[in-house]
Amino acid sequence: MRDDLREITRIRARHPERIAELAQTRTRRESVLGDKGKALVIAADHPARGSLRAGTDPMAMADRADLLTRLCVALARPGVTGVLGTADILEDLLLLGALHDRSVFGSMNRGGLAGATFEIDDRFTGYDARAIARAGFDGGKMLLRVDYTDDRTAPTLAACANAVGTLADERLIAMVEPFISGRHDGRVSNDLSVEAATTAVTVASGLGTTSAYTWLKVPVIGDGGDEMAQVLAATTMPTLLLGGEVSANQDKTYERWSRALRLPTMHGLVVGRSLLYPPDGDVARAVDTAAGLL
């Protein structure tokens, strides 16, 4: 991969137009869903928000060659349908030829840098709807954290609503990841209670001028069973389950995912660090296990 990285840098320096050409000529999927009607999307948009931790390593995602190696292993596994990332990562993957027959989602708002005083102000610093459409990608993802005590939430709400509408104008999926959030000991954290998660789902479902192309990306609530069903009863939007942090007990994580995936609005998984940085280091096995749940 180190040699590949040098070649990527060479092309970026001498032939940057090659990126757009590859985006237009790559083989596209007919559907964002897999053969069983479920999606398995590998998420890699964390670094652009300054969130580099995976498990106990605070800088795990900082090594681009290592990250790209893990992504290429994951994207090559049977059952994987797509990838989610910022322009830098998706363009690296284009140059590596790793995006053929995969759905692609561009990450749109990465301005709420992890640990910053302005973290709740999730500015749209990544893709916009026009750029996603021009690249021939399938949709855009946005993070929506609602903090009732921080008035910087309001501009984020408005920006997400606008993104939902502009993506719909292009007939592209708007993947909204909603949370009720707050500051505790100076850090932003998400409220994963049934009441908060339900409220977040209802707010996200109502964003924009149309909900025709809106999908939701939500965390597992409780053990993935009755409490999760209560949360998802609040919406008719197609829903994808997010993977969350790397867990020392991956088997328990898989059990929770499996229960949640049985719910009727669930259409698959969007997982990043849990599969790219599993505790045993075996990316292929972790991805295959997740694919098996679908």
C-alpha cells in the first residue's frame, strides 16, 4: 500500500483531473441494497472531524496507508454494498479502483470537530448535493446533533433541512444521523435513552421540503429488541443501523445488531471503526460476521 500511496500522490500532483474521470467511468450498482434487500456500508468519514480514535488507540485512523488497506479489505468482502466517506478518502479509493460495483455516500458536514468548543455547530464543510450528483454517487450523509442548551443547533438544523431538499432534487438519498446531545464535563455526548432517540428520529424525519429520499442512520438502543422497536415505531423512513465505537466484546455487539436488524424498517448496517479496527485485528472476519447478520 505504501507504493500505492506514492502513486496516489503522484496522480494528485500531476493529473488531478483523473479523479473526476474515474468517478464517471466506475461500474455503478443498480441498487444501494444487496441481494437480500439489505445494505452493508463501510463508514470512514471520522478523520475529517478530527475523530481518529479506534478502541484504545487515540490515533488509529491517522495512518492513511493503513486505513486504506483496511478499507480495501472490507470493500472486497462478499455482502459489502458500499462506502461512506469524505472527498479525500473516496477519491483515494477511486484511484485504487476500490469503488466499482459499490454504492457511495458522500459525508457532508464535518465542521463540528471532536472536542472543540464549537463541536455542536456541525457546519457543512464536505460534499454538497451538486458535487455528489456530479461524481455519480448515491447519496449524502449528515450528522444532526440537537442540543437544547446550545443555540448553535439551530443553524445545523436549517443546513440539514436544506441538504435533504437539495439531495432530493437530485434524486439522491439523504442519510440523516440524528441524536439528542448535550455537554457533560465539557464534552459533547449523545443521549441514548428511548425517549431521546425517539425524539431525534421524529425531528430528523420531518426535515426538508420532502422526505421521499430520506433514510435514517441510528444507533442500537438497549439490547436492540423492544426498546429499539419503540424508537423505530416513530418513523416510516428506511433505517440503517450505525456501528458505534469499537467494543472489547464484539460478540455482544453482533447480538445487539442482529436483534435490531429484524425490525421492519431496518435496511442494513453502516459501520466504520467496529469493522475496520476489530479487537483481534482481523478485518475480513469482522466484515464477514456483519454480512452474515444480514
